[in-house]
Amino acid sequence: PARATIRVGARTIHVHDVWRIHAAYGIEILPAVLMTWTLELEGLTTRFRSDLPDDSRSSIIDRTIRECEKCRHDPESAYLHNLWKSSLAACQLSDPVSGLPSFHAPDPGRSANASGYKVALVPVDLPMDRTMGDWLDSETGSVLVETINTHMIKWIGAFVDEGVAGWSMPSRDKGFYAAWRELAEGDLSGRFLGIPDLRQKFGDLSEAPEEMLCKHLEDLKIPKERWQYYLSRHLAQLPGWAGFIRWRSDHTGYPAQQHYPIDPLQYLAVRLFYESGMVEGLCQREWGIKGTLPALLAYWNEQREREQALSLPFSHATDPNNHAVCHQAWRLFHLAQFLELTPIEVHDLSYTDMSTLLEWLDLFPQSAHGPVWLEAYEDVYRENLLRNIRGHQGVAPVNHERPRAQGIFCIDARSESFRRHLEAQGPYETFGYAGFFGVPMSHVAFDSHDHLALCPILLTPNAEVTEVPRVGQNDRVKDYLSGTRWHQLSHHLFHDLKHNPFASFMLIDVLGMFFSVGLVGKTLFRTSFDAVKQWLQQWLGGTVVTQIPVEASHENEQGNPQLGGLALGFTPLEQAAFVEGGLRVIGLTKNFGRFVMICGHGSQSENNPYYAALDCGACGGSHGDPNARVFAAMANNPEIRKILSDHDLVIPEDTWFLPAKHNTTTDRVTMYDLVDVPATHVEDLALLVRDLEQAGTHQALERCQRIPGAPTAVSPRDAFKHVRQRSMDWANSR
């Protein structure tokens, strides 16, 4: 601010004093439509603010009693009555209730206002943070933005569908704008939007979305220098879908984007079509003017000037005196209470000092309070954390003995507590690392054709690995694939029948009894039903023992066109870099145990369409076991260990990296590639399995203390059983 302090009586008020009060209590403008109700009916100028601190309240009352003998019977009302009059006087305003002018002489430095002076009306203009539809909604009560959002969600949802819909949107391969352009004219719901000459507008659509976007902006006559802000506001009006579209356009290798392209340009071209047409229709119906920004501004400014010229009575929203009361006197009145100013001190404020106080409030708007509070909270949290860490510096016990095993877990909060319970079981040491373990990769599961990017969303994999059956699995693979085909056939058949307009009516009669068995089983007999379901899945397909080869072949190290330019596997130097980088980042460079468990995590959901949010975020919302298996395979390779040894990172020969996954729903740990574990480590493996299960029981008991409806006064083993039963309950999301 231009000034950081002002003198009020014998006190010096600093801008930080005002900002502190504003952040803690909020000195807000009084809405003009509430002015009469607030001042006359509620009488809020005759009693303290409810959030005024008790110390300030007592100090004001004591001083009022000392300085005014007549105020002793009701010091609060007397103080506030005089303070309100003084606030009006300091702002040189008339009392909006009595209509009496202020008793403060006009300040020479102040421009004329409604207190006996002619006021120049500020021209109406489109706010920088508003679109035409948004602005008209706020001024007229229309629902243009809501209507536009509804139609955009309908079209986008149909376009980005990836197999959920029974009927796919036609012409998606041409892109979002082209597909919408072909189909929108036949959309009967569009005829009820109030867009004039809708059929002609569809006929005038260009094939290029960028041309139509510019045309819509020009039709609305939005100044070119404001286009960027205007379009940004449109993106913010539907942030989730707009963000997803942006992500799709940035990830051109995404299979759905390759087949059905969509980008923010196409989205905005369609959105602006609806806005320009609906704004035009609203302006024609309501005021008989064109639906352009200049026409709207000219009409509204003309109406305001006509009202003033005819001396029409102002509404509370437009009367200059009342406007100033709401913006100036009201805020000064409340700020003075927190500053414990007397009515005389407020009355004697110069107009410059009064304006400075209000300017300080304006410089720290309500929208800035949240970020400031968040930053303050983080600062305090950080300072307390660092102070606690410094207090324990050098006092941590140094364990020179070799740990039984070490575990590298994801830094997910659900794995952190599991680590504590594992370390309590014996000589174990655990570390936290991002759940993709520093290996960004694309992964194809054995029974899937999907190419999953198992890495944080900000990274792009350069290589792909494929899960394959181990040698000697031919019969099992045949049985598994046969069962999988039958399962997929039944799934697709049911999906198609459910969405068929004719078959869906008979589906409940044909399959009702079958589904009632599942309904009763999943609701009343969850454990038994789950056991039967697991047995049935095993009988249909069995289990195939797999592995994930990580070595790169020479012919595709530079990128296989069939894999979208990705290399198949990793070179020895890449593998060594991943392993060395991961171990050095977490500080595991010596005193290795006989086992180093690489433990990813994943969740288990029965009835949650957003289940990916409960899986590993570092793996892009997928399970983390493939990354754990790849990292372990790299670290167990003697060739890779030789490279690491040359880099002064020596891993003992008897150290084995064991891949695993923590099920964060049941707190059970599943281990992978056990057939590769050396025979010399079998006893150590049995101990590790036992202690992992024991840690899971204690983790389950800790979770039961927080889960609503879960038993608390139970043993760890009973809590372990309870969370497993809960994982089968389709009334629980996780």
C-alpha cells in the first residue's frame, strides 16, 4: 500500500493490524439488498458483532462507562449508536434510515457523492472474470451457464465413452467437433434452448473448429484483447471435463485419443456455439436488442442514465449514498469495533485516513484469505515438524546388526502404518518410496490387451513390459483362456442385453432368480458366497504362474512401431540406473538384509465406480505389483549387480529382492515370483510371511478404531477377520 500506518488519536494503526483482523473475522461489504433489513429490522448497528473477542468487548464497555456517565445503563447500545453515526460522518454520508445528512463537513479532497451532489455513474462493463452467459445469469436470473453445461456434458460423455454405453456415438473417429456437427442438428432437445434460426446456424457451421470459435467470439463482439481471459473462464465453468479433455489432447498415445480425438479447441467451438445463440435469444426476448456485448452495454448504460435524468428513485443497489454506506460506512463501523476505536476517534478521521483503512481491506480481498491461511498452516506444521526432528538429532539408535529383512513400501499413508506394525514384529527395517519404484513403464497383463502406463501422470513411459506365462504352463494356459473366453462372452452378452431396448424388458424375468441368489449371498452370507465365487473362478480358469521379462531385445531397443514407439524391456544400463537411483534415494546402500521386499499396493472394491482412486496414485491409479516385480527382477540380475558394484553399490550375494503387494483393504500381503526364491531362503521366507500376517492383524485393529461401525474391543486376529469380511460387503466403498 501507499501508506503502511495512520495515526488515530494517540495510536498508530499498521496495515498488518487491519489485515490480521480481516483474515480472522472478515470485514465484508453489506449487500445492498439486505441494507434495510439489516439496519432497521435486525438492528445490527446497536449490538456488537457476535465474533468480537470478549477482551475487546469488555475494554470498549469499560471505557464507555468511564467516559460517559449517562451510558452506564446500556453502554453497548450507546457506544454502537454513536459509532455508527461517526462512521457515516467520517465517510460523509447520509443516514440511509433517517435520511439525515452527516454532521461531518465535506472533505475538500473528496469527490461529490449522493449527499447533495450529482454523481457521475460508472459505466457498466463486462467483468474480466465473467462470460456473457455467466454475467446475464447473475443480472437477470437466467440459467444459461447451467443449460450449456448440461448439453456439453451430454455430448462429451457420449463422445469419450470407452465401452460403457450400449450404443456408441457415431462418427467419433472424425473428432469431437465433426461428430457433434453431424448429429446436433437432429438433436430435438436443442430446439428448446431458445436459439433463433437454429437450423440456419447449423447450416452455417464451418468444418474447421478454429474458424467457428473465432466467429462466435466475433458474433458476441468480445474485444480481441480479452479473448484469452474469456476462453479461460469458459474452461473453468466445467473444470472436470475440460481438464480431462486437456489431458486427452496432451497424451496423443492414449488409445482412445488415437481413435477418437478431442481437444480444448473443439470443446470451446461447440460451447461458444451454444452461448452465442442463447445470449442472442435472451437479449431479443427480454430487451429487443442484439446479443452482442456493445449492444448490451449501450442498452444498460442508457437505461441508468435515463433513470437519473428523470430523477427516478434509486434502488438500494444503484443509489450512490446507499452504495457508499454498504461499501464504506458498514466496513468502517465493524473495523472500528475490532480496533477498539471510540466514536470520537472515528468521527475525527480525515477522509484520507478513512480511505486508507478501507483501501487496506480492498488490498486483501476475501478470495486471498484461503491461500494465506493454508500457507500459514503449512508454515506452522513445517516449523513444528522440523523442531521435533532437530530435537531428536543424533539420538536415534544405530542398528549395526543385519536386519532380518527390509521392506520398501509406497509412501501412501495406508502403507505407513503397516510399516510401523511390521517393524514392531522384529529386526525389520522399512523405507518409503513412490509406489512405481522409479520405473516408469507401460504394462500389458497376461489376460489383457490394455497398455497401462504404470507411473505418475506427469511422466510418459519409454518402454513396455509384458506379463507372460512361465515355461511348462501350456495346459494351464489353455484352461485359463477357455474360462476367460466364456466369462468375457457372458459379460458382453449381458451388457448388450441390458442395453437393448427390447431384451432389457425380459432380462429381469429370465435372470431374476439367478441374480437374487447373488443378492442374498453378497448381503447375508458374504464369507461363504465369496468362497464359492473364488472356487468357481478357479474351476473355470485356474491359475497361471507368470513372469515379467525386463530385458530389452536388440531389434527393438530404439522403439517398436507396434508398441507406439516404446521399447520392449530395458537395457542393462537402464536397469542399473533404476535400481541404483531407487536405492540411493531411500538411503539403502549398505547393511542389506537377506530379503529386500519391494511392496507395492492396491485396493479391493466390491461396489465402487471410482475404485482407481483407492489404488496407487504413483502408478496412475493402478495396482503397484507389476512395478515391484520389475524392480525386483532387475535387482536380482547378477549382471545388473556387477554394474552397481562398479558404482560402489555392493549388494551381498545372499540378498534377494522379493516383490509383493499390500492389499490396503484387507491388510494382507501377497508375494510374487516365489518360484525364483533360492532354497537357502525358505526358512527366512516363512518367518517373513508370519510376521507380515501378524503386522496385518495389528494394522487391522488400528483401522477398526477409526472405521464407523467397526468393533473396537476385539483382538488383532478378530479385527483381521472383520476387515476381510468388510472387503466383501458391497455397502462399503473400500
